[in-house]
Amino acid sequence: LSKRLAEWVLTLNAWDLDELSRSAKRMKRIESRSTIDTEQAEAGLGYRIEWTLNHVLLIGFLSLTFG
């Protein structure tokens, strides 16, 4: 269980980093268009970062509990 959980964590973290990178690139492109779009992009990126941190904390808790 512990090995599978660790592999899943690594996969999830890699996916999250890729997604954050894409979100940051999208935000830069949108930023050049207009201020309103930039505010929406920043809110979206903030959500992605919060989502990632929540999952990292949850996974850490699960690995400490069941690992």
C-alpha cells in the first residue's frame, strides 16, 4: 500500500506542477489582453495552488496514518 501511495503522490504532484505551469503561461497570455481577464486568471491560478496544497497535505496525512 505504501509503495502504491508513494507512486500515486509522485504522479499527482507531477501533474499538478504541469497544470500550474500551464496556468501561469495562460495567465501571462491573458494578462497582455486586459485587466479583467488578468484578475480572472489570477483567481484561477490561486485556486490551482490551493487545490495542490490541499492534496499534498491530505496525501501527507494519509501516508503518515497508513504508511
